[in-house]
Amino acid sequence: MWSAPGPRGRLPSSARLMNCIECQKDEMETTLNKCPICFKWICNNCGNQSMGRIFCSKRCADGFFFGDEDENE
């Protein structure tokens, strides 16, 4: 549930900001995207863009488009 900012304009401690897993910038500093494979938060600068989507790593991008090799065995 959303609550109004506390004293001095700060968010309550229960309202956590998401951070990029690479550069640690939060959602107030940059645009964050959630990796569609592992659901980690990544910014546009640190993310791996593939086929119009942003992933946290090349491994997640490859897994999304080419599948996991373990599934073929």
C-alpha cells in the first residue's frame, strides 16, 4: 500500500527503491527494466539489448531466444 512521503520529503523505510544490479543506480536516477528471464533490475546503460528487449546479461538474452540447452536433452 502506498503512503505519502514522510518528514522532509523522504519515503518511509518500507518503500524500497529498486537498484540496477550492475551500477547500483536506483529508479530515481535512471530508467530500470526487469529482465524477462531472471527478473533482476537492470538499467538501460548496463543491460544487454537483444531484439528490442533489455536483459541483465547475454546469458539471459540467449536463453530467452534460443532456449536452455538442458531442455533439448
